[in-house]
Amino acid sequence: FNVLPGTETDGSLTILTYIRVKDPDGVATLEVGGGVTVKIPNSTNPIPLTSRGSVHISPTQPELTDTLVKNTFEQSLSASLLGISIPSTGIPGNYIFSIVDPDTGTITRTKNFAGVSGALPAISHKPNISGTTTTPTLSISAVSDAVGYMFIATTSGDPVRQILFDGVSGPNLSSSPQITVPAGILQSGTQYTFQVEAFDAITEEGATRISTSAVSSPYTP
């Protein structure tokens, strides 16, 4: 689980909170009475996190696709949602995650966020797509102070979010702002959109800042 000050495409600031829940059957936290929330520092109101499912698909991280990691929950906390302004250094303090499992009760996890030196620059453009097959090349302009890049594909209709990896430069992020999508991930005839997230570390878990691109135009290989 982590807390990262984020920059949206319009330059507005957010705080991304996420937690991966180990759930043997993958459904307990999604049942009636279950769920995941986070409390920000100096607040008593829990904010629900949205389930993003098992979004990690990578031969370099097989532990993230087994039965022990089923659900990723996240929420991008904007100034309008929080009712307070967000400084570029973030909101320091303890973030309390509560995982409610109807079968086992409530578990809490606390993340102390000390603040950062400043936000990453905004990614003001959509990812570029080169190619027409299931292995297109995706790219954005390099982001100042960014070290790792996450490339995300989302299907239209009934959305499925997939993380794309280059399988070389890091456990879950690319050190380059350009990758060629590995074979076997995209399906012919399925419509996708792409998005890129830039981090100030080569792993998502080690990052302290994030910047998110706009969503690409639809792409059907």
C-alpha cells in the first residue's frame, strides 16, 4: 500500500492512495458488508477505495497473479473530494487503511507519509501509438524527474485494466517512456485505450510521486 502525490493532465494535484489485498478467494472484500477505506491525516471521515481487480499481468511478477493477490483498491483524492487544497509537497501524516472482510472482521494498515519536495510535472499529451497489430509501440515524452513509467491498457465496454510491461528494465515499471507491447496481452478485434503513469522510482512501491497522462484515442489491433 502507498500514498503518492499526483499530477493530473491539467496540472491539478491529487493524492493517489492504493492497497493490494491478499484474499484467497478474491471476493470477500467485495461482498455485502465488505470494502476498503482510507482516512487522511486530521480527518475522521473514511473515504471508500474503488476495486481495480487483479491488474498486474507480468512474467517478472508471478506472485502478483496468483491466488494470494486478487484485489487492488485505489482512490485518487482530489482537492474537491477532500474539501481542502493540496500543496505540491502533499499532505503529510498517517493514512489509515481499513479492510473490511465480512468473514474475518476489520484489519487496519497505517502508512506514514512524510511529504515530498514537489510534484512531478504534468503529462499534457496522450500516449503515441505506432503500429496496427497486437504489439504496438507506445510512447510519451520523457517526464522531468521521472525514473519509471507504467503503461496501462483498458478495454472498452466491460472495462478490464491491464498493466503492460517491457519485461526487462524493472519489476513493474519501464525505465523508458517507450515500450513495445509484449505478444500475448492484447487481443485482435478488441478495442483498447492506453494511459501512462510516470513515477519517481523504478518500482511503484518505491515511488513517492506520480504523474498521469491523458487517455489515448481508441485502438483496435
